[in-house]
Amino acid sequence: METTFTTYNAKELIQLTLQKILNPNPIPQRPPVSQGFDKYIKIIRSLLNNYTIGMLTLRDITNDPELQKIYNGAKYLVIDGGHRVRAMSKYFEGDFAVDNIFWSEMSNDVDLASFNIPCTIVVCTSEEATQMFRNINQSTHVNFMEMVMSNETSAACKEVRSRTKYYEEYKNTPHELFISSSKDGKKFSSHYWDMEPNHRRKWDEYTFVSLLKAVGGGNVNAGQKQIEPYAETEIPSKTALSVVDRMFTDAVNFKIVRGKKFNTDDFNCFQVVWFGLFELNKEFKISDMKQFQESFMAVYSRLTGRKSDLDEALHEYEGEKHLLKEFFRSKTKNFANSDDQKECFNIFYKHFSNKPTGVIFREEKRSFNEREREQLLSIQGYACAIDGLPLTLADSVLGHDTPWAKGGELAKGAVIRKEHNRDMGSITINEYKLILGNRGQLSEAA
């Protein structure tokens, strides 16, 4: 790693930013901890009063061909000081006022070139840049997810980022669950959450938790100790990512039917329940979201709400007795402890499973292979189970009495002619036979 020191004035830094030579918001940069311009105003006020705004740390990527593919034409990426650089450029562009004065109103009286700002310039690898960010921010209130997401080369971090926010460098489409919009182009609000978009990387954390649970097949340990090494070393499989996206899509539909945005508490519970169902049956499907949402909220309200019939209920866990509602409220948040998460699901499911759930459990195996189908066809005497006429293996297919998508079981299927499987749609084999019989289209063999 090569390090040099130089000084840029505020005007130069603003020009470099506007020309996209200096990138104050590279992929690993942590997002603002709050919306609005309060922090920017304090930075600019300090600058205009000739107080220091501190040293910036910039990474020179001029001769890094891989990063040039991502940040085409950029010379510097901010490692530390992104808020300060963004504050200067946004003030210059007129996005906010300081003490009720916009830059355009004082530009004749203030020379931006007179404000000198010290800069550390480093030439380093992505790994060294990540470690530098983490070391610089040891004395700053940066949470573990902001540290994790400072890694720009992590395949796992890229997949997580791509779901929670649009990045110019990725040209990605975020998952609908994390879509945000703004009426004034300044303050963004989420469509599905009652929090500021990805506040303190919370959405990234939820995505990592979901990814670890998808990999583990249910409510496994998914806390900081599991996220950090996974982010550093693993490349997520398409299968695991598809499970994450499936859970997020169910969350979107749940919110739409419910008509109310998620907060951290009800989403924690939703995720615990979803992955508990996933652990029971990898191919489960919420076939009736309205029914699921109503039953879910009825149980959730009993377990967490005020003045429910479970107010005085006790729950024994690991040899100790707890107030059930207090236990459930606290343990659904503890993603790091799989035992706690599984216990919460068991509590929830005990009350949930005796209601119409809107959930279908489906067999993981959708059909027989050719060898298995031939065995069943031979048992049927090489005759179609619907029309009773001779049937060859090449013209056969396994027909579900109840479609697989609706929970049909292989054991209750039969080998039938391909054309029947196409024509019968979603009705049962017996219903289809009855229709053919009424039409006079079944042989006596049937």
C-alpha cells in the first residue's frame, strides 16, 4: 500500500466530484445514518467558519483496471469522508441552506478555493481499503453490518446490495420489498417499511440473515458471528438466493394484503415463521395470502399485543419459566440463536396450525423418473389409468389426482396418457374420468 499526503481546496473537491473524477459514494460506503440535511449543514457551517472538517482519505484507482471497469473514469474513491464531500457538492448545487442562506446568495462573498482540506491518498487493494475503513472507524459509531458491507469484492455483499438498493455500478434492480421513492428528490420513503430506507444497513442485515437461513434450511444461527465469515469467504448459490427472493416476495404480498408497512418486530416474526415453515417443507407455498395474513396476525397479536388471553401465560424453556409474551417478543429478535428461533416458531405454530393457514405443503419430489414410472405402468398392466387402453412408456406421464402445486402426493398419482394430462387441467383423475364417461369417450376397459 502506497500513501501520500496532499491538500485540495473545497472548490477543487467539488469540481472533482461533479466531474465524477472523485466518487464520494462508492459501493462499500456506508449510507447516511439519517435523512435530511442536518449533518450536512453542520459540516458546511464548520467549513465556512474556518474550522477544520478533518482529513479525507481517498483511494487512487487510476491504474487499477478492475476497478476502472466498475468506476469508469474515476480517479479517487472516498474511503473516509464521504459525508463531508457530499455535503460540499450538494451545498454548492443549492440542495440546502446554511443558517437560511443558500450558496448562490453568498457566492460573491466567499471563495471556496480559500478552504484547504488535507487528504490522505492511498494506492491499495480492495482488501486493504476494507481494512483501512474498518480501522479508521474503530472510534466512530459504526455497526457490524456497516463494517461487513465495506467489503467491495465480497460476492455475498454484492448479492445483498443488489437486493436492497440500486447501484449505478451494478445496473441492478432491487427486490420490490426494498423499493423507495421520493416526492421531492431529497427525502426517500420505503413502500413496505416504516423505517428509513436501509437505516444503518438493517435491510442488508435482514438479507444476510435470510441468506444464511436459506443455506441452512431453516432457522439456523444467523447472527454477527455467522454473517462476518460468510461475507468474507462464500459465494451464494443460485438456489439459496432464489429462496431468499421467494421469502421477500411473500413478504411483499403479505404487506399488500395487510395494508400496513412492516416494522422490525413484525418482520422478525414473519421471517421466523417463514423459515420455520421452510424447515418443515422446502416446497411449501402460501396459496391463499389473505387467509395466511389473517391467521398470522391473529396469532401474532395474541403473542405480542396488549390485553390478549395470553397475558399471564407462562412458558418453560431450558428449565426456566418465562412470561410467554415477553419470551416471544425478545427471542424472535435473536437471529444468532437457532434454538431460540426454533422455539419461537414452535410456539407460534402451535396456535397457528389449528387455523386455516393458507399454506400448502408440497412434496419436494415433483414426479417419478422414467424407471419409477415404468414400474408403476407395469403394475397397471401397461394400461392408462384413465381410459384403460394400452399405453406405452413413451406416451405416458405421471398424473396427480391433486396437482403438485396444490399439495398432491406422488403416492396418490397414476400413470396416464400424455393427452389426458394436458386436457384434464387442475381437476382430479376421477372428475376427469366422470366427464369422459358422460361424453361416452371411455372404453369398457376403463
